[in-house]
Amino acid sequence: MSRVPPRVSAFINQKGGVGKTTSTVNIGAAIASLGRKVLLIDLDPQSHLSLHLGVDGASIGQTIYDLMLDPEARTEDCIVKVRPNLDILPSTVDLAAAEMELASSADRNNILKRRFAEVSDRYEFVLLDCPPSLGLLTLNGLCLAGEVIVPMQAHFLAMQGLSKLLETVKLVAQGLNPSLKVGGVILCMHETQSTHSKEVVAELDQFFEDSAGSGLPWEQAKVFRPAIRRNIKLAEAPSFGQTIFDYAEWCPGAIDYRTLAERFVRDWDRAHGMDSGAARAAEVAASTATSASVNERATEEIPVAAPANALASQAVTEQKPVAVRASKSVRGSKSAPEPKVVPEPSPLIPIESPRNAPQELSSATLSVEPKRVRRGA
Ligand SMILES: Nc1ncnc2c1ncn2[C@@H]1O[C@H](COP(=O)(O)OP(=O)(O)OP(=O)(O)O)[C@@H](O)[C@H]1O
Ligand SMILES: [Mg+2]
């Protein structure tokens, strides 16, 4: 295992339905397929991350709720192995109660960080799927994370939401987590041909360019490329408990997420002088270069054709979208514990869970005035 600490990325946007969970699952799965150890943390009581990966928290025993509320719970006992190199710390709807139950705890902001420390040396990449609110759960994510990644749509109103989120990150970085940065924005469900989208992307690019050297947590942030095109396969895959790579590995959504993940890994490796990782990522990137290059710029028109061999592969995976899941495992010894493995699920997963949690750290309580990112500045 590398001595470089894990890249811990919190996928946050207080707006709902923007692509946080879809991005966490599929970027995590793509990184794991590169042979890197990945932990996904489901911080959302909706449990969509867990359900997307075929994990029904209600039937697997301990979850992140136990981890945060029960001092006797061991972190390794709450982790589930879902794919090679890919583990998940699942949630259930119980997690909604954690916000209130922890409200009076003096250490309430740092519980997740403290518990994660027990397993941190086992992972190279940790991705947190946060709920669409800025409550105590998200705050725990912000205290654990080294960076915030913001999935969003390229719409003008989304820019206002981003501005509020950045102010929140700044406040957290000024107090609770001084090392917190903003990694950047992932454009999800991207409308490649819309003029409005192109204008918003240009504004975002300009905003981050202008922020360079500002000393603010987003001074090194960027708009990640490629943008993730709107692709119905990404919406279908969760109902089978599958990642997009299990479900339709050469659809446009899979190509975009794979390319994004490879660059995500490559940039991290380069920043930490890890040539082997870069080389590995480059090798895989080369195999998808033909299709990925069409979406190099978020604002360009993008054809959706996959390579000829890829289409054949897609046909196979679409005919048999069987969830790839393991049966229950024997728990390992205390010295070398094995994560739990997901029980065999039903083929279709009902995604019905309550919306989440009370808001503690809302922008309003922090007195952050909404403001435009650039327009009119
Ligand atoms: N690129 C895409 N193309 C088509 N559908 C998408 C795409 N990305 C996400 N979706 C779908 O959009 C919906 C919202 O996505 P997702 O659940 O990832 O958002 P979220 O931000 O996690 O939502 P919430 O705030 O409720 O947690 C889901 O049904 C998902 O399958
Ligand atoms: Mg979600």
C-alpha cells in the first residue's frame, strides 16, 4: 500500500438530483477497475449509493449509523466489499436520526474522521456521497475530506447554488478543516449542444481561472473534463444494482465517467510523484482514447457513437444485465479483517426512501448571502 494518504473527496451539492450519487458510484467503480483501492461512503439517509451498488443496508447488519453512534462498533465491521478493490460503508434511513442524536455531542463534527482513521491505510481513494443538505452529516464529510467535488448542471441558477456552497466550504476551511480545498466541478447530465450550457461553462472556467492564486479553497479548482453527457443508461443502471460499467460499459455515460476517473487518478498520482499510477492510467486511457476524445471539451458537440468492438460488448451487457455481487463472506480475524460481502439481492431494487435530514449548517445559519458567481460582477 502506498504511503501517500488517500485522496478523500466529498461529492457535495445542497441541490438535489444533480448527479452526486451517480458520479460517486461510477467514478469509484472506474478507479477500482484501475486496480486502486477505493472506499465509497454513503452519507445520505436516502441510501442511494448503497442501493446503486446492490447493498440493502437493512439486511447487512452494521452501517455508518452504527459507526457514528455506537462507540463499540468497529469500522471494519461496517464496511462491505462490493467489487474487486471497491468497498462501501453503507447507510440506511436510520442515518436521518443521527443528526439529532449527535446534536449534543461535543465531538459531533469529527466523528466520521475519527472512525475512518481506523481503516485509512487500506485505501487510496475515498469518495463520499453527501445528502442534498448542509447538515451535520455533510459537515462530518467536510471534516474528513481533503477536497470537495461539486456535481452540477450547467444552468445559471446552479451557479448561485455553487456560490453558496463555496462560501460554506470557506467557512469550514477557516475553522473545522483548514486543509479543505475545492477540487472542482463535474458537469452532469450535460446538454452538449445548448447555448446556455456553453455560456455557463465558459463562466465557470473564467471564474476558476480568476480565482487562481487567491488563497481561497477553490484557487486550484477546475471544471473537470469530460462533462458527463445525459445518457439514459446512467439512470437505468441503479435499478439493477449495477454500475454503468456492469450495465453498459461502452455507452456514452460509461465512456465519460471512465475517462474522468482516469484523469482524476492520473492527476493525483502526478501530484504525488507516483509514476506507476500515471502510467497505468495512461495505458487504460489509451484504450478508450478514440471514444473519449470526442468529449474532450464540455462545450463541443459530441457524437455518441462507440467503437465497433465496444458496440458488440454493449450488446452483450445489455442483454444480460445481471448484477455482479458476491455472497456472504466469513469475517476475517481481528488482525486482518475482511470486509463483509453483499448478500445476493433481488434483481430490481425499489428506490423508495424518505428525503433526508434536518439542516444544521445551512447557508442561512452561517449568514452567507447568496450572490452570483460572476454575472454582473
Ligand atoms: N448523466 C446522466 N444522464 C441521465 N440521467 C442521469 C445522469 N446522471 C444522473 N442521472 C439520473 O438523475 C437522477 C439524479 O441523479 P443522482 O441520484 O446521482 O443525483 P443526486 O445529486 O445524488 O440526488 P440526491 O440529491 O437526491 O442525492 C437519477 O435518477 C440518476 O440516475
Ligand atoms: Mg444522491
